[in-house]
Amino acid sequence: MKRIFEVALGILAAIGGFVDIGDIVFNTAAGATFGYGLLWVVVLGVGGIITYSEMCGRVAAVSKQPVFDAVRERLGLATGLVALVAAQIVNLLTLAAEVGGIALTLQLLSGLPYRALILLGVLALAVVIWVLPFGWIERVFGYVGLCLLVFAVAAIKLHPDWGEVAKGFVPHVNTESPLVYGYFAVGLLGAAMTPYEVYFYSSGAVEEGWTPKDLGINKANAIIGYGLGGFLSFALMITAGALFLPLGIEPELLGTVALGAEVPLGQIGLILALVGTLFAVGGAAIDTCFSGAYNLAQFLGWEWGKYRGEARAPRFTLTWLVLLALGFCIVMTGIDPILLTEYSVIFSVVALPFTYIPILLVANDKSHMERYANGRVANTLGLFYLLVILVVSLTAIPLMLLTNMGQG
Amino acid sequence: MPPGVRRLGAVLVFAVSLGLVGCGSGSQTLDATALQKQAETVESFAAEGALLAGEIADGRTTGPFAQVQAAALTESAQKVVDSLAPGKAKPAPGLANKLARVRSQAKLVLGWLRPLEHANKVTASRLQSRLGEQASNAKQLAESL
């Protein structure tokens, strides 16, 4: 019974943690631009994050080695340093985008000034990270983030053409605007497979003291949790495809996403959408903040982990505080958080191989993992997704430039 | 130069290029495709304004949300109007008249979005139909370009 409860908690936390501002923005924009035509890309992305999260959770449970330990060990110091710099830039951009998203959502809820809410949001994040235990942080943000399920109800209430929705799950290419379609496909894959998710997932497994006995929980969390997270992405895309596309609305504002729940469900839909967004984005801000601190500490061999407490891991604690302060400073410059989100997602796509190649190498190393090393299925999926990752990382920047960030 | 340093350099060049991409400024030459895109953006603002106005008129939204979203839409529409201003936008040869039509359409939409921020139910209902009309006009304009 205890085990079932643990699985349920992990799954719920994973659902809330999967959907961040990048997913919210890209899924809604993709739905408003191509209707249901990119649903299959979400399936592809969710498959990728499940494959690699399961691997890095397994590595963490068996060897207690989180991702950045593996990066340094497998790529060497020089290439590892490049990977670290790339990962930290992406983390910081993503953190800043999430902080901006928190302030925007609070503003839509309260009507208070945006800059004051940036400060309030960052202070609230610092207090939550400092005070709450790791498990509670995951669960609170995961559970309340589930309010985003309101978009599934909204999608049904908008009566989409379910035949067209079903067609969207079949892989195809849009021949009218192939480049813009490609840009959104790359963005959706990047949003689904953002590197911070695996940094956080593997370090979290060490924080929670997973052992080989927890491999079942690992698999259940990865498959069901991220699978249901993907379900939220479908809901956002279907809502946008059913409501915004016929009206010619191109969502450029976070509030437009919430309007997608308000139109079919009224005030309750709006409030659930905004609260869900606040906690999903808040959870992602904490994930990215921790991920940055995990990466640096693991690369430099410092003591790390929330479970050690501030006194036993002072450099780790200082790092997440500095990252939070930097994220705050970036957003206070007045940069548009939505634009920042798009940059962070596309930049993260370029950095994907640095993160996922070392995971595949370690998970496949029998001398390291013994009987828990990758089997045939995990290796086949791992190699397939590595190929996908390499293609999207090479095409991300050209597509961004050629399409003027998806504007055509 | 060690390969690691070269790779680090490549990453930094990439980061700077990203910054440059995001810092486009000054006057821009608008070709037919860019102009059509601007008209579609105007259509989008008008259509979203009409949708929001309908929610306000029906009492289905909250005060803070309506105000903040209307203000954000107005600000975005203002940016489009500014970008189409005579000194800022340079039309490609033969597109001067079309640019003027898109600019005029954008100004009309901006004019109807401005009162939305503080609209009561009655005003919102009127704005809903006006913005709906402007969305249709902007769509026709975009299709004609």
C-alpha cells in the first residue's frame, strides 16, 4: 500500500512538473497555428523524455550518479565544461522565463503592478525552497499544477472535430508552410525534452535516496507521470486549435492561454487555468533553480542536495540563491518573458546532445550498471531518440532565423 | 587552441548571435509577405479583443484579468501601429498604398481596444461588435495583400 501511495505521489508530481511555461506557450501557439497537426510531435517528445528519464532515474538509483557526474566522467573536463556552460545558460534563461511567467500570472490574478510581482514571486520562491522539504516542494507544486487539467475539460466543451484530432496523431509534414511547421515541431520537442527535467529528475532520485528497489517507482513515474503531462499538452493544443485558429487569434500573451479555458467554462475555468499555470510555472522555476545548483556542484565535486541542509552544502545553497537573483535581474530588465521562453526552448534544443549522450553511455555501461544496464528496448529507443535529438539540435537555429521565430 | 576552448567559443558566439537576433531595430523594409503578416497580427488583436469584450459583457471574467489582458492587447497593438509609422516602415516598391491601408486598419483596431481596459458590460458589448467587424475587415485586407 505504501508503495502504491509513493507511486501515486511521484506520478502526480511528475504531471505538474512536466508542463512549464515553454510547454504552455509552444503548445498553445502550435494549436493556434496548425490546429491539431502537431499532436504527433508531442507524442514523440513525451516518448523521448520518458526514455531518458527512466534511464537517468535508473542510473541514479543503482549508482547514485546524477546526470552531471556522468557528463564530466564520460565527456571529459573540456567538453564537460562546454556542456556545463551551455546547460547553465539554458537553465538561467528558462529560470528567468519562469519567474516572468509567475509575475505575469500573479498580475492576471490580482491586477497588481508587474515589477512588484516579480519581486514578490522571487521572494516567495526563495522562502518555499528554504523552508519546505524536497518531497513537499515536488508534491505541492505538482498537485496544484494539476488545476491545468481544466484545459482537458475546456477542450471537450469546445467540441473539436475529433476525426481531425485523431488525424493529428499521425506523423505528417505540413506542405503549405513546411519551415514554420518545422520550427514549431522543433520547439515542441525542445519544450518536452528540456534538459533541466532530467537534471532535476536524476538529482531528485538521489535526494529521495532511491535504491534498485525503487526501479519500479522510477518506471511508473516516468511512463505514467510524463505520459499524463503529455495529456495536458494535448489539451492545450486542442483547446487552441478549436478556439483560436478559427478566429485567427495568434496567442502572444500568457493571458490568451487562460482565455482558452474561460470561454467554454467561465470564471471558474479562468481561475483554475491561472492557478494551475502559477503552480506549474512556479514548480518549473524551482526545478531550474535547483538544476543549475545541482549541475555546478556535481561538476565541481561540491557537497550538494537539499536533504543535506544549508549548513552542510553551503556552496550548493549559495548557487541556487545566486541563480534566483540572476533570474530576477534578467526579468527586471523588462524583457518579454514569452520571447525569453522561446529563446530558452530553442537554445535548449541545441544543448540536448550534451545532456542525453552521456546518459545513454552510462545507462548502457554493464561494468557500471551490471544487471541494471540498458536492455535491447531501452537501447533501441535511446538510439532512435538520440538521432531525433541530433537532427533537431542541428536545425533549431536555422529554422528560428528562417521563420523569424515562427512568424513566417 | 584546445578543442574544449574552441567549443566554448562556439557556444559564446551562438549566445551573442541569439542576442543580436533579438535586438533588431531601426527602420525595416516591408515586402508583401511581411505586410500580410502585419495585417494578420492586426486581425488577431481585433479578434481577441472581441472575444475578451464578449466575456466582459456576459460577466464571465474577473475584473483584474479583463483589465490586465485588455491593457496588454492595447500595448501590443500600439507596438504594431508604431512599427508601421511612416518613419519606421519602408514599403517595398509598389506597396506604399497597401502599407497605408494596413496602418490605417491597425489604428482603427487600436482605437477600439483602448476603451476595453475600463469597459463596463454595456460598453464591452458595443466594443465586441466593433472589434468583431474590424477583425473581419483586417482578415479581408490580409487576404487581399
